[in-house]
Amino acid sequence: MISMNFVKDYIDLKDQDLEELANKVTKAGINVEHVINTKINNLVVGEVKTCINHPDSDHLHICTVDIGKEVIKIVCGAPNVKEGIKVIVALPGAVLPGNFEIKKGKIRGEESNGMICALFELGLEEKTEENYNKGIEILKEDAPVGMDAFEYLGKGDTLYDLDVHKHKNNDCRYHIGFAYEIGTIIGRKVTLPEASYKEIKESIKDNFKLDVKTENCTYYKSKMVTDLVVGESPDFIKNRLISCGMRPINNIVDISNYVMLEYGQPLHFFDKDKLGNEIVVRMAKDEEKVTTLDEEERTLTSDDIVITDGKKVVAIAGVMGALNTDVDNNTKTVLIESAIFNATNIRKTARRLNLRSEASLRYEKGLNFEYTDKALDRACYLLEKYASGKVLSDKVEYDNEEKKEKVVTFKTEKINSLLGLDLTDKDVEEQLKKLDFEYEIKDGSFKTIIPRRRLDIEENVNDIAEEIGRLYGYYNLKNTLPILPTKKGAYEHSIEFRKNISKRCRSLGLDETRTYSLVDQKSANMFYTDRETILIPKPMSSDRSALRKTMIPSMLDVIKYNKSRGLKDISIYEVSKVFYDDFKEENHLAIALYGNYISSKWQGINIKGDFYVLKGITEKILDYIGLKNRYSFVISDEESLHPGISADIMIDNKNKVGFLGRIHPKINKDDIYVLELSLDKIDVNVKPLKYKPASKFPSIKKDLAFVVPKTITSEEIEKAIKRAGSRLLTNIELFDLYEGENIGLDNKSLAYNLTFSSLERTLTDEEVTIVFNNIIKEVESKLDAKLRSN
Amino acid sequence: MNEKINALKKEIEEKLNEVKDINDLTEIKNTYLNKKGPVADLSNGLRDLSVDDKKTFGKALNDFKNDINSKIEELKNKFEEEELNKKLESEKIDISMPSMDIPVGSPAIVETIIEESEEFFIGMGYDILDGPEIELDKYNFEMLNLPKDHPARDAQDTYYLEGENLLLRSQTSPVQVRAMLKGEGKTPIRMLCPGKVYRREDINATHEQEFDQIEGLVIDKNISLSDLKGTIDAFVKYMYGENTETRFRPSYYPFTEPSVEIDMSCIYCDGSGCSMCKPKGWITICGAGMVHPNVLKMCGYDPEEWQGFAFGFGALRLAMLKYNMTDMRIIHENDLRETKNFDRKDVK
């Protein structure tokens, strides 16, 4: 939160409309999310001219009040109202906290044209019994009648609520920096605040020493101020702290916060009498304990930077001071710490201790040593002025800070190329001036020096382009398209393969789903039990604690969800990654069928999504990617599938690529059929697509049926038929399955329709009969089969 | 002879006028036109005539026969037509009965938007690239200018899998890193990498733990921020209509410099503000910028010579805006009654 009253101390904004200025700031890159006006309108300083008791009341008064332009009549109930005092008058139209609007009216028959206010009624004090009894606020005698009362009180402020996450511009984290940002945008100079003070003879070096024992503290400066008088802060300090969301405590503590808001440099004040004569900055020891200002005992680690008095911890550096050296009402002498610590350490410590404070947040972003010095002087100045302090001469200091200047050399050409603009050298110069970047031009190149406070700017031309671009205004950029060679974009093979499978699934009537890859451990283990499940360290919840190696449990969940919403027929698929073992990942396809695959109830057509439908879908998918005749189905031993209704899918008779079947009733009682297939394993080389002529000659069809024991599979018979069928046999179609007492209960009859044809000629009955007889012989001899005669 | 013909003609015509159905017609045909019937008798009678008479009466007789035959044929057609119409009438069905529900699958809602985006960028010459979901910290963060202690990592709340080196990718940017490494600092790049990413988030209407990003990268010698602006503007117009406007706002990402956030004009209101737009009239849809020189360098491209832009969309967000959805959780619910609506082509 930025207080514009604060900013106005460093830059002249008298002629600026602050709403409009906020828009300019936003356009230049720092998003002002809200402009908040804390001012109440229609409040003026008035002088009570006359005050008499109300004839119809025992406590009301009728007053005439001079408000500059005129004298008005007001009925007032406060016990402390009297003739001759200066007061705050709310005129008709003023809206007080609680949406209470002042209107003209009559009180017990007497006209009243406003209200004389107490501070709590204006929201400037808490509404306590004490404040209530105090009555109306009596202003100082010299308060100018007719002046805007909020301005007189110094209370009216405009606050900018900045979105601090979406930019890195360091200038918006403190008021002087923000003044620079505004100065850049509207082209105005910034004046730094007064920081001069007298020093007494006594030197800090006489009885104090500093020892920095860790490289995580690069800069440490201290001054000592004595003879302090602890009291309340002046109003302007209190008001600004409140505007920025900080609670005023006392002048000493408030000054440290005030300077932090000015320069972005957090300060820490130690009570010198409690501290002793030495400061040692070092890393904490593991398990070292300290009680912080909030009276909590904290346990430290060796990654925390601490300030010690040589023995005990007196502050967790950059995060919070310890109770043992805090400033209290009796503090006479303080040691001011203005230092730079390693940003990462501070961030980690603050996070671990859950102590992210205004100070730690600023350390996290990094600090500029020039302001570390300035903040120290500014604090001395304020302590001298507002806490009667006397500043000891000299500093104790430690300085190991890298001070190399950031220099960027660039040509206007590169800026134009990055932004897509046609700026001239002159345009660039103008922007650099606005930015307050020093520069020189040599051989057509700019050499700029980045001001130290711009910690966010790196030594590269892109950062300069960004600064120039944002000032030029991104809204002024043209819409152009890259000029590049024409080419067609293409899917990488693996993606295209998955897309093809996915589209095929949709054309086969399956709806696509999106389910989570993170599942509970039980689900992760439903299939692929020979693979190791990858567990998530520190999971957010147990139902999202493992990476799935099978997608089937997720599919079952989708069926459950939709079933509970009244759906009866569900056919779904998903293509996704699964994960296993030592962080392997594999692309999988999962399908689940529940209820009817096709149905038309009134026609009595109900084709259930069963094993054979799923097998058909599988074949259509595999055919589509060119695997026709290369896959087979064998009995599966997947434990989560029905042992009698399940199959493994094989490619080239040797590689198991997936499985399908009915889900085991011990897992799900519903009649659900599932498939899971490794897409990576079926993404194999296949023959390119070629034209295959159909026979132009008539074909000969012949039927036959075999009685076989039930243990013999249809596939075995088909294979035998094919073996004996020679090239003339072009199609086999199973058209009947019969089981009945008359052929023996252990037997079944399978009837086939065989098609014989040739691409070259019309076949003769004789040659087909020979082949047909060979088929019968082959099946009967190789299998326990008998030709069934009608 | 003439009289005989005329008499027979009259007789047959009278009979034909009384015919009621195909059976009557068959009977007449059988009675008069068979080999021994009256017409045949007349033909036989020609034999006894003189050559001239034969000629005269032969023609008359032929005309008579043709006339009768065509009349019979005509009637036959008429009866057959009537018969067919009757049959067709009896076969009439109620076409208002429900159809057979032909199974056709629908894409997941978010897949619809991804495919549409891919279509646009493929047309602009972008390749669609793939990458692993379990990534190295190096590719997910370090080479994107996010060293180990970078504060921006805190915000991303990443799922680490093993120590601090292996993670579930929190963005699809590592696919870009891989593409640049493959390009070895020599090849221009135009790519899109849609895919799933993972974050430790509390799931609510606008936050998911698993969601799809659509990121793109273009690297060449003279690619500018204005090119990025034009590209995104064209995409937004393709996706949300020709009247949609875009604007850039300066922003910050570690992997781009300058960085921008891109807003599109609100598609739900006239710019006066509604529940969908923030700030008023604008909807943020994309984070983007010029690839940071450090990223180029780490990935093998000399920033003096090469430059380019990168952008990232949330696929879910694009979908929510396009289809007017307000809750992200819908995607993972997979309510098929809702996804079924996406079984259609969208209009442009």
C-alpha cells in the first residue's frame, strides 16, 4: 500500500489528478489495483460563536458556528461544546463512517445545518467509552476557520493498492522508490528527505565493537543514539504508518518503521543498555533457541542468520528481534542496525518460522547499500528531532558488499528489433533521461549505468528494452506477425499417434474423459502389480498420494459418478500417461463399457457393451493403426479381471501390450468391461497402406460344422481351417454356436461359412472340393473334432 | 370381314370397359387372345381370301390386334400400379418414432479447445511437440532462469518426486527447453507444447492440481514483441471472434524479458464490467514475453544473434471463457451428460 501523502514529500504532485496518475502508473507497468481515498468530504474547521441551551432539552445546545463563508446554526449534544472553541463541522452532504449522511433538519423544533464531530465519529479514533465521554474534538486555537478539516488534521490521504506480485520493479516497494517511478512517468525530479543531525563528542567506537562472522551478511552499519525520550509519535508519522497498515507503538519504534517505508531498508533498534558492548553476526547453531518480540520461543537451524551479543541471540537477522534487547518505555540509548543479509536465507527462515514480516519481505527482494546508509542517517535525524536523541559520532561498520556498477551497452537497433519499433537514438536518449539512467554514446552505441536502487534491472539489453517499452507504452505496439519461411506445422509423431487413437475411439462411440494422474495408493495397485508405484513425498491428501500406473480405477470412478446421476449406458475412454518404477512413464489407453453399447429400447435392440463388443473395438483400433493380422488374444491371468472373461492382447504373438475383460466381481459387482493398452508398445513399424484388388471372379461358398469338446477354442479350429485352406480360402465366418444334449453336454458345435475365390480365375467345384476335404481332414485329425452331419 | 372385326372389337371393348381387376383382365386375355380364341379364328379366316383382300384385311386385323393388346397392357399397368400403391400404403411407418442411438463419442471439453488451438498454430507453421510429465528440475526451472533459490519457485508449489531434482512438471516450458537444446543454437524454432502440468494447489472453482497448459515458442533472428502481440491477437480473434481486442500489460516472469500479461476485451459484456471481467472490460488470458537472454544462452542460443517470444495459455481458462463455464472442477467430474454437448463442430 502506497500513501500518496508520503510520496508528495519527495516529488511535487500538486497539479496531478491522483486517479489519472494511477492509470499512468498502471500503463507503465505497476498495476494500481485500487485507488483508495481516505478523505471525508464536506468537513470544515468552524468556530463556535454562540452556544445556548436548547429550550426543549436538558442536554442539547443551540450553537452558531462560523465556517468561513457563513455562520450556520447547529444543534449539538456534546457536554464540552462552548463558545469560542474551534471544532470540526460536518456539513450537509458529508458521509461519515457507517454510511451516515449529514442532512439539514430540525432537532426538537430547532433548525440544525450540520454536525459538530468527535474523532471517533469520523473513524479517526476507536469508538470507546473513554472517547465517547471526551465529547467533540476541540481543535487548537490557531486552526484556520473554513479550512478543510481533514486536510487540517493531515488525515486525508490517497492510497494506491499495488499488485506487487506481477512485476519486479523494486521501486514500488517503498515510497521514495515509488516517487522515482512517478518521476520517470511524468518527467519530474525526486528530492530525498532531510537527514542531517548533530553528533556529540562521544563516539560509538569508544565502547562498542562489531564482528561479522558469516558471509551471509554483506553489509552492516550501526550508529548509536542516546538520551532518548520515549513518547507518542507526531501525527504525520502515525497517520502514514496507519495508512500503510502498520500500528503506531511509540516514537522510537515508529521511526524505524517510518524509515523502512521511506527507503525500503528495514532497521532494527536494540536497547543498548540491555545489549551490552558487542554485536556478533553469525549463523545460528542447530537447535539454538531464542524468544522473539512476540514472546514465542523459536528454535533455529544453521541456515538462520542471527545477531548475538557475543553469547546469546539478540535478533533473528532480518526477521524479528529478540525480547531480551527490545525497545521499551525506559529505553534511553539505542543501537541502530542498518544491514544487508542474504535474501535467500531470510526468505527461508521467515517461511520456516511462519514469520513473514514487512521487514523480511523487503530483505527477500534484496537491498541497495546506498539506501542502507541513507536510511541510517535518516533514522538518526528523526530520533534527534522527534525523540530528543543525541547521536554519537562515528559508525561501527562492516562492508563486504559487491559494488560493481551495472553497465549495459546496446544499440538502438537491438531495442527496435526486440520491441518491433522504429525508435531513433534521440527517442532512446529521451527515455533514458526520464529513467534517470546515466549514459554516454560512443560509436553509435549507448553505454548506460543502471541506478543502484534498480536492483531489478539486469545487465542485458532486454531489461533496457523493457524499460523503454513500458514507457513508450505497450498499447502503442503494432500487431505484426513474424516474417518467417512458410512451412506447414506438424504434430510430433508420438502426439499424432495418440490423437489418431483418440479420434478412432470417438468414432467408435466412446466418450473421452479427463481424470487425475494422482490417485490413492490402493487404486494405483489395481493392475500392473509387477510394477512399482511411485509415491508422492509429502502428499496433500491420501487420495492423491500416488502416481497412477493404471487408469482403470479412474474409469470405474467415472462410471460410478455418472451411474449415480442416472446414466445407464456408459462407454468411455481416456488417453493419458501412467507412471511406474524408477520414474518411467508410458502412454496408455483405457476403455470402460457399462450397460448397452447400442440400444433402441422400443425396437427391442439392446447390444450390451460386453466382452465381444470390447474385443471388436480393440480390433478396430489395432486395425486402424495398421496392425491387422498381427494381434491375437490369449487367456489372461490378470487378477483384477474375471478369470473366465478376460484376455491379454498380444502383438506378433510375443509382446503383451494390454488386456481386456470383465472387471473382477470382488472389485466391482457391476457388469463392467475394461481395457488398458500401452500405446507406446503398439506404436511399432507397420507396412504402408496399399491398394488390394478384390477378385473379379465368382466365389464359392461352403458351410461346415464341427462338434468339439468345449475346451477347444474357436481360434484353434479357425487356425486349423486356415492351415488346410490354401490360398483359395479367402474368408472364414463363424455363424453358429450350438450346445445341447444331443451332441453331449461337454461338447459344442461350431458352424463356419467358408469362402473360396481366386484373383486369377473362376474356381471349379472339383478343386474347391479337394481343399474343403483337406480342411475337414486337418481339423478332425489335429483337434478332437468331428464333422457334424445334419 | 370388316364387320366381323368390328363386331369382335366392339365385344372386346365392352368387356374391357367392365374389367374391375387384374383377374378380369387375365380372363379376357385368355378368352379372346389364346391360340384358339376368336381373334385367332379371324386370323385363320384370312387364308381363304384373295391376295388383295388378304392385304387389306390383314392390315385391318393387325391394327385391331395391336389396339386390343395396347389397351390390355394399359389396363394391366394401371392395376399393377394400384396394387403397388396399396402395398406401399400398408407399409407406412410412424417416422416420429425415436431413432436408433448411433454411438458416437465426444471429446473431453478441454480436448476440444486444445485441438482447436493446435489447428490454428499448425496453420501458422508451428510444430506440436511432446515432452515427459516427470521432469528434471534443470529443465522445469533452472534453464528457465529459475535457479534453485529463486523466490518465484515458492509460488509454484511443485510436486517433487525425489529430492529436488525430479518433479512433476509445473509448466510445459521444459518442452521448450528440450526443443532449444535439440536445436543446438542453430535451428529456428516455431513450436506449441500443450500438455498436463501439476501444482500443489487447493482445488476450487479457479484452481486445479492438474491442468493443461498451451505454451508456444518462436525463436529466430528478428522476432519482436510486436510479433507476439500480432500472433496472440490473431489467435484470440480466431478463438473468440473478429471483434475481440487484445492489450498488453507489463508483467514479470523470470523466463521472459520484457514480460507481459495479455488481456482480451470482455466477450460477455460491452466493456462496462461484469462478473467475468477484471479489470473492468478486460479478461487476462495469457502470460508472455521475449525469451530471457539467460534462457537463450543456457539453451545454446546466442542472444546477440537469436531472439524470440514465448507465451502460455491455460487450456481450461480458454475453455471456460469460450463455453461460458465458471467452475474448473467440471472438467474432472466427467459428467457425460455435459460432455455429450461437445459432440459437434464449433462455428467460427
